[in-house]
Amino acid sequence: MPRVTFVDSAPVVLKETNINKMHTTSEGMLHINPKDFVNFNSKNAEATMSIKSIATSAVTYKIQTTSPEKFRVRPRCGIIQPNQEATINIWLKSEHKLSDDSKDKFLVMAMVAPGGECGGADVTELWRSKSPTSADVEQHRLVCRFDENKSKAQLDCASKSSKASVDCSKKSGAGVDPATAMERQLAFTQNLQYVTLALLFLLFAGFGFLMYQQLGQHDSTCPKATAYSCAKRK
């Protein structure tokens, strides 16, 4: 069964002035995914890179960065057999952040492994004595960034949460000056008292009017009854 051999060695420091020239437009030995970017997760500042050998023989690779003090890379170099794949894990250290002007970059280099098989020490020594600009070295330059899709989703979520918070504040009256709120409450209470007094006045007025009508009817019927009684006695 084909094997994938990993080696851990310190990355070689690159410069912004030379890494831009180190890029092979065609993929002869490695297929990189993602192809042009190292996408860091905005939550945990981690990124993964997949490199697959599309060569007909074993390929050795090495990963370099312009900012070795910012990143931890595992593994940094190794050997991949034909049609095999390796996953590279990259961490942005907590005390650092990505440059806003895309100056943080990675360079993935590949070349045919001599003899098809070699150990970890051989890979380290091989890359130590190899110039990155050699004609037989394939180069892939990738720019560091935070994952745009995840960042956009988080921004949309934050925007919706903020909008919901504003709507809730409007409905609940949050954010109103305490003095203004007290004045409004006092005015409402006074208006309620006026309405209550008006209703009580109408109620008493109606009750008085009914009493007046009943007394008037009683006074008008009493003399007739007396006159009728007197006439009957005669």
C-alpha cells in the first residue's frame, strides 16, 4: 500500500519581494485545495489545506511562510505517493493576527522524490540543499485570509440580531430618557383621572335627572286623588 511520509522541520523564511515570483501556473505534481488561499476559521483561527499527488511517482513537498512567527504548521514537509493525499493543519497563534494587506502568504513546493522512497532525515536534508527557484521545483503561492463565507454568515447573523434588538427596544420603550418617560406616565395618569371624573359626573347627573322625574310625577297625581275623594264624600 502506498505510504505518505511526514517530516517536521522549521519553515524557511520567505520575503514579500520574492514569494510573488514563486508560483507555477500549471499543476504538474500537486493539486492544492484550496488553490489560491489559506482560509482561516474566524472562530478558532485554524485552517486546513489538502495536497494531492497527481504525479506518476513519489513527490516530496515542503511548506514555507512569510511569517513563521505567526503560524504553526503540521506537517511542514513530507512525501506523497501517486494519487495519495495529505492534510496540512495551520494555526494562527493567539498573540498574532493576519495582516490586512494580504502580506501573510504560504508557499507549497514540490519535486520528485529521489528513488521514490526516503526517510524523514533524507527529506529534511534534501530540501535544505535545494533552492526554491530550481527548475525542477513546482511552486504554489497561497494568500492567508479569514473564510469569507463564514465571516459573511456571521455578519448577517449579527446584523439580524442587532435589528431584532433594536425592534425589541422600540416595542418596549427602551432607550427613552427617564424624565421623559415619567412625564408621559404622569400625563397619562392625569388624563385617566379626568375621564374618570367626567364619567362620574355624567352618572350622578343621570341619577339626579331620574329622581327629579319621579318626584314630579308624584306631585302631579296627588291633588287629583284628593279632589276625587272630596267629591265622592259630598
